Amino acid sequence: HLFSRRVDDPKAPNALASLIEAGRACFAEAQLPPDIEAIWWPRFEKLAENIIEWEHTRADAVAKRFAEERAEKTVVGRTGVTLSGYADRVDLLAGGMADILDYKTGSSPSKAQAHTLLSPQLALEGALLRRGAFKELGIREPSQLAFVRLKPNGEVFEESILEYNRKPRTANDLSEEAWARLERLLFHYADPTTGYLSRALPFREGEADGDYDHLARVLEWSAGGASEDEADG
């Protein structure tokens, strides 16, 4: 993000040096133990080279890049509930549309989860873009929704979430479906008779490490139910 803010043109001769400088600032702030830095700094240097190479493939189409761009509070349909947040990066394209990019250092969420809206963050950012929530950009149409995967070996690749299992979607369609689903979900939970499940959509049946699984005593109940004392209580 420091690099995106400081360098207007990633094809400039000093672009790689600027990215390395931004990396040194972040490493210094993190105050890593020397043995850890000795492992990760060479990886970052390789990553920096590949990031610049990736930036070159996009540079001609991008009019302006926005890093850590805030989406202001926006009312979700008729719910009265507002949604806000930050986009890792929004690239305003020469034609007036915009790409929304999310940097990832791991494999989660997967492309499949994002495309099917089990993980709707990118699609919701697209919906916010269409509603003018990103004040610096105004009302724009999303062209691309993609993860930028940063691997420990230095590999960098852009992974669009718009096509999965030979089912292509436009960024507009996926964004609006995510927005409509969110509105329905908010109405669902606005009903005081609606219960809150700790495991509405568990990724794997045997896992019990969700945010609320301990509170819901998932492991205890799945091991055979309550004891007689608990049942009587």
C-alpha cells in the first residue's frame, strides 16, 4: 500500500527501488528477530521483482490506483443497516470502469468460495463501488474482481473470481447478487424469533474452530449430548 501511494507509475525506472524502500520501512516497523528477517527479507526482494513485473502488465490500462480506499457507510436496501469498509486496492481504468483487487498471502478464501458468494467480500465491494461509496472514485461500474496472490516463493498472480467451473459472471451481476443476498440475510436476522447458529455453513463437517463454536459447546454436544445434570438443569 505504501508503494501504491508513493509511486504513480509502476513502469518508472525507480519503481522497484521505491517498493524495496517501502518494504524496508515495514520490516523496520515490525522489528522482526534477526533470524526471522534473514529468511523473509530475501523472499520479499524476489516478491518485489515479481510485483513490478505484474504491475507492468496492468500499467497501460490503469488511469489511477487507489490503495486502502475507504467505502463510506451505505444503507443496504430497505434494511436501515449500513455497510462500510476498505478495499485493498481499486484501479480506475482508462475507460472509466474500475478493477477491485484484494491482496492475499494465503489460499483462503478460495476462488470458488468468492465466486459462489460463500465469501462475498470482493463482490460486496463491487456493489459499494456501484453505489458511490468510494468517495474518491464516485459511482463506477466494476470491471474485474480479483485476488492478487502473493506466495512465499515470490510468485505473484492475479486470480479473477468472475469465472468458476465454466460459469462466467460479470462483475456487476456478481456484485448485485451479493448485495441482494446481504439484504435478505439482514431481514432474516431482524426477526426476533430467528436463532443465531454457530455453524450455519461449516466449511468441513468435522471442524469446530469457528468463532462461536466454543460458546455453542459444539464439541460437547457432538460427543454424545448433554449429561443428565445438564439435561435436568
